[in-house]
Amino acid sequence: MCLGISSHQFSEHVGTHWRAGLERVIPAFRSVCGEDGVSLSEAVREQHGRDESVHRCCPPDVVVWPRSVEEVSALAKICHHHCLPIIPFGTGTGLEGGVGAVEGGVCFSLRNMDRVLDVHQEDFDVTVEPGVTRKALNSYLRDTGLWFPVDPGADASLCGMAATSASGTNAVRYGTMRENVLNLEVVLADGTIIHTAGRGRRTRKTSAGYNLTNLFVGSEGTLGLITKTTLRLYGVPEAMVSAVCTFPSVQAAVDSTVQVLQAGVPIARIEFLDDVMIDACNRFNSLSYPVAPTLFLEFHGSEKSLEEQVTVTEEITRDNSGSDFNWARDAETRGRLWKARHDAWYAALALRPGCKAYSTDVCVPLSHLPQIIVETKEDLVLNRLTGPIAGHVGDGNFHCIMVMDPNDQDEVTRVQEFTERLARRALALDGTCTGEHGVGLGKRALLREEMGPMAIEVMQGLKATLDPKNLMNPGKVL
Amino acid sequence: MSRVLVGVKRVIDYAVKVRVKPDHSGVVTDGVKHSMNPFCEIAVEEAVKLKEKKLFKEVVAVSCGPAQATETIRTALAMGCDRGIHVEVTGKDYESLGPLQVSKIFAALAKKEEASLVILGKQAIDDDCNQTGQMTAALLDWPQGTFASEVEIEGDKVKVVREIDGGLETIKINMPAVVTADLRLNTPRYATLPNIMKAKKKKIANMKPADLGVDIVSRLEVLRVDEPPTRLAGVKVETVDDLVAKLKESGTI
């Protein structure tokens, strides 16, 4: 895995070094998306060469802003003809360096395509363009009683979330992007426009043909540009209750989680914070949570069903030696209860001011979660690493927030090695090296280990079929 | 002390990029997403909260405008209002409808419905007038608590914490009174599907301004609407001396 944060190079992309053919295509780009729709400025290119990850900035050679799928297709045709890499860009909030133009090329910034199309209230679906973010969509839907619940934290582009198969804190109840994308409009590397489930189709289920929709979900821009996504919507919860509970051990917390799920409680969020993280949160927010493994829970439903959900859950936590079970119904108290979880990232960073943070992202079957967390914590202590843990424990997915000094090469190396050990530990426990962040730049080798050579060959075959010139976001995933 | 009247206005949604019509007579509204004015949402939320605390028996949502105004009333009903009143104003009358006429309508309705409290948003995000609440109170000769960030009922009085330039001002006014909602008063609830279904069954009465004895002729004429001037590109200079020279040149220093 390459963290690449020890140097900040622009190497061959700065100044007047042009990739062959680039100066010929700029006028062609301008004739497609207008004078204002093309930029060569250094600041703009830099902005589009980085995301929220620790990977170094790899600016593209040029940034274009198409305004419609027809323009995307026309631009792609030009790039295809001149063999220029194509890098789709949504909001730049990814965590795995997915927008880095490692071989230069053309960044397609899709933010000007920002319409919410076709809200179908009775069918619980909506179609959006890439410029629409999760929060913008939910605001748009606010008087329909519907919402799109997948919440990866950042206010990400929904098409970008489809491209990375994003997830979030309430996947345990509402699923990830994989379960919630009904159809995609995709532009392939040669400009061909396809609808993965057929144009305009938005049924809740289908048995028609190969599942192209889910081929593109999670493809991280390596198979095509997503220009529309049709999403499954849900009813806004009537009421919410949040709760917090402390446990004597990781095992007890995870056992409680498993039992809550087995009891059929339709829990909306169940988040785990380890003692190191709780300690960080206490310091950061002057709180006084008991410094021990803690679960943060959220319940959605009608008033009556909430009562039942909370009662059943409280009993389960008590049976597992849980203590200090606190719950709240009104928005303000709920906010206070969950403050620790909301500020976890910042609390971790505050442990060592001036440092950067990198989040690991493994996921294992629930039954293996206690083991992997315990072994991981031992690894952290042994290698003198700062890595408070926050996890979507209902999915078996957890993040170590690795706080490190980017100038301390030794620490950087230790973190790198730790992360690889962690990924392999997860793989050995029937898990995955990335639960929700994607493969991006840094986990390609781990993907090969996870999938095995045969599956990787199939993936490469698909890539070669859809993008024989390897123009779509080169250097990522495979 | 039983009834609250809440005014809700249908406006262009806050997230929309507003465009001026080519003839400069107004802004483009056809095919553009509309929703309830955000400050009206806060007003509705406050009224519903007061009812939930059993301080009032009924919340009535009122909107003035064409047929589509009933959509906005339905949203208010889904948030918890009990019934609605749609005061129909269409066409040119609607285009020239402003705070003075609307406050005459609200004043008439407040008397007719024997409201103890009228809650409005402090201003609408389309015209930013910030006048309707104040004019309504004046027409009724009722006290007003505007820019409210906190509202508390104390017997037959209302304690209002107002957001003012210097900080916060707390006043106590007699009911009946007019209150206008400011941003920090509350966080409006989302309408949930079951409540939207229930709202379909709630009643919306229909009437015209004339039925209330209100004359809605406008005393204002909009002459022209323009977009703000386009921002000019900045100029980069190489050195501090260049910067000083440019500033002197432009007469800034």
C-alpha cells in the first residue's frame, strides 16, 4: 500500500509539459462544453487531483465541466480518440485516492450536472445527476416524507457514492449503495451511453439479464462515468431514540450486538467506540463517559415500536454486563448523547495536534469481530501506534483512526505495515480489506489476495472488454 | 386561549438558482421547485410544539395564493396543524400581492378565528420584506414579538426572546399577540409518510380576500428586476510594490 505523503511532487504535470495530443484537444473540449467549461489553471487542477485521503495530490492535465450526458459522451469520444485518461470527479470526498490522475489525463468534474429528476413518491424512487449530494437530495425531498438514508458521513455526490459502493452508519438497517441503486446511466470510455437496467426502468426487483447495475456500483470510475443514478428511497422515521451503553469488554459489546440483531430489533445504527477512542472523546469535548468499550445505538420507528425496541435492547445489554444505559428521545439530548461518536475523527486528531489521520476499513463476519479487534489493539500497543477504534459493529466493519506524524518516516512505515497486517488479519477471518472506502490507489495488492487470481482474471477481462485502452481512471482497483 | 394561526408562504425553494426573466419583469417561476418558506416551517414547528404541550387546542395554517398554495398548507398539516385556510389569489393579483395586503388578510382571519396567537416566519426568502408580522400586529393593535429565538407562554402572556443586533432582548407581551420566528427558534420536523397520509384527510377551507372584506389592490409597481452585477475577475500582481501602485491607481489609497 502506498501512502505517498512524504513528498509533494507534481513532477511532469506542472508548467508547460504537455502530454502528447493535449494541446490539440483543448479547442475540441471548449467546443463541447464552452469556454468556461475547460480549465488548465494550476489551482483548479490541484483541487481536482486530491480527495480526503492521505494520498498525495496527482493533478490532471486539464479539468472539464460537462453540462449533460451528451457532452460527457462527446468529451469521452475525444479522449478515446486521443488515448487520454478519463478521471470522473464528484465531490472529492473519497478516502482512497480515487481521483488522483496518476497518469495525467482529463478530469471530468460532473458537479454542474446537478438536477434531481423524477421523484416518484408512491414508488419510493428518485433519479439524480452526479452533482446532487446526499444532503441536497434529502433537503429536496423534505416535504415528501421520504429520504435516502445511506450516510457515509461526508456530503458526497450520490453518483460518487454509487461508484465507490459507499455505506455508512445505518447500513445495518437500510443497506449500502449496492442494495439501493436501481439503475444507472453510464458513459463508457468510448462515449457509448448505456442504462444498466434499461432506460427509465425502476422496478424494486428484476430478473432481467446480467446485473450490470451492480457491476458499475463500486467500480470506482474504472469502467465508466456514472451520469445518473436511480435510488431506492425510504420513509422518514416517525421518531428516533438514541442510546449509549458501556461494556466491560469488546466481547460483551459485540455479543450484545449479535443478540440485538438476532432478537429482530430493526436497529438503525449501532456504533462501537473502544476505550482509547472514548478517552480521546472525553478529552476533546470535556465529557465523562466511562473509559471502556461503548456502544452508541439509534432506533427508528413509531412511538410504540420504539418503546419495545429500547426495552428489548436494554435487557440484552444488561444480560451482557452492560452498564450506564442512557437513552433520549428529543433531538437535543440525542445530539448530546451521540456527540462522542460524531466528533470521533476530530477527537482522534486532537490526541496529537499537527498530525494527520488515516482510517483503516476492514470488515469481517460479526462472530470474528471480537477476535480481530482484540488482536488489532495488541498490535497497536506493541508497535507504539495511535489508533483509536470506531466501528459499524452491526456490519462487522471497523475503522482504526491512525494518527501519525507525516514527517516521521519511521512512524509512517510502521502505520503502513500495521495496516497491511490488519487487512491480512481480516482476510484470514473470512473478511474483506475494505468494507466501505473502496480499493482506490492503495489496496490493489490486497484486492488480489482477497479475490484470488481467478476472480481477478475475470475482473480484468471485464475491464478489458469495457475499456480496452485502459483510459477509465487508470491505476485504480486493478 | 385556544387557537393559533400560522401563516405559510409558498416560495421558490432555497436551493434553486434563481434566474431573472428575459423581460426583466420578474424571476422565472415556471417549472421551478417551490416549497414552504424556511421561516414559515419554523413558525409551524413552534405552533405545533405549543399545541403538543397542550397550551393551545388548535393550530390553523393559512396561505394566500393560487391553487398550488394548498400544497404548502398540506405540508403544514403533515407537520401537525389541524386544519387549513386557503385564501385564493391568482394571476396579476398574485403577482402584486405583498405584505400590506397579506397582513390585512391575516388580521381579518385572526379576528374571525378568534386566534390568541399569530405566528409567522420573520420574512420570506423571495422578497425579504420582513413586514407582514409587524403590519398584522399594527392592524390588529396587538403586541408583537419579532425575531423570536425563544417563545414561552406564561399564563395569558407570552415571553419572547428576540434576536437583535446587540444580542438578545427578552420581552413579555399580552395575548392575543403576533410572533415572528427567527432561525434559531427551533429545528422543524420532517413530514413523515403516515402524517402526510393523515394530512390528506384534514380540512382546508377555501375563500377569497373579498369574503374577508379585504381589498388587495397593490400600491406598489415593480418597474424592473435585474440580476446582481457579475463579479469581475481579480487581478494578480507580482510584487507588493505593484500592489501598492495598483491601489493608488484605482484611487483606493
